[in-house]
Amino acid sequence: MKTLFIPFFAIVTCSLFAQDKNLPYYQIEDEPEAYTGGAVASRMIDGLGFRFYWATEGLRSQDLDYKPGPDARSTLETIGHIHEMSVMILNSVTKKVNLAETKIPAMPFEKLRAETLQNLKKASTILKNASEKEMKEFKLMFKGGGQYLEFSFWSLINGPIADCIWHVGQIVSFRRASGNPLTEKISLLTGKVIAK
């Protein structure tokens, strides 16, 4: 029985790692050739995606439950908040309104992480090829309680995108505090996995 368990465990572990590596943002793609508004916005989201991927890679249940104080969000709640903003980012570039009554269903950590990364990748891909005219059409829109609010793409940058980056930093800090620091095998400068 022991003989079968070890190879099975190794196969499952390798399989999980391979599936995880197939999620967006294991590494950032090569730089775009041209500097356009869309390409720059896309790269900002790619930087966020790469940081989120590695900040959430290898989190244990005790890391997900960690919170610095009774009034703070846990790591898992912080990831849920980032997921909500990833939906806002994607809605903006697909010209969809964020509806107040729409509630994102609770989901396991692995699904929450994957959907967040996929939302960011979809938004980045749309932005990468967007013309200046299209950039002006990407709005951050909210509807609920009899109100409709609309903000320009600039507010998307200093709002949800910057907020996500802020919260990814919290996850890195939280995981360090719970005894599981960020890996040293990545370069945040290049967006690549480095050999160690």
C-alpha cells in the first residue's frame, strides 16, 4: 500500500502544479512593441495579475484564515474583495454596468483565485489592442438604488486597479505573518520566474 501511495501522491502533486501553472500570470508575456494607452493599461493589469498569482500561490488554510486583528478582513476575504474588483475591471472594458443587486456567489479559494486571474487576463487582452477611441468608451458604471453613476477609465486606474494592487500587498504581508512568505523564485521587476 505504501508503494502505491507515494507515486500516487507525486502524480497528484505534479498534476496540481501543472494545472496551476496553466492559470494566467504564472509569468508576464513579453513587452508590447508600441506604447499606446491600451498597451500601458494592459501592462498595469498584467503586473497586478502576476503579483496576485504569486501572492496567492501555495496558500494554506491557516494563511487564508489569517487576519491581523478582529476588525480586519482575513486573507480569504481580501482575495474575495480583489475578485469583486476584477469583475468591475472586466465589466468596464466589456462595457457592462455593475449592478448593485448582483451578488457574487461564495466559492472555494481555488475557484476564486482562478476566476480573478482569468478576469484580469481577459481585461488585459481587450486593452492591449484597444484604440484611443475605444479607451474613451471604457467606463466604470454602477447602477442600483435608483441611481446610475458613470466614471471615466481614469477612475478605473486610480480606483479598482490601484486598490487591487494595494490589497495584493496586504496578502503578501499577511502570508508572511502567518509563516508562509512569498517565494523568492520570481522577479517582480521582470514578471518572470527566475532559476534558484
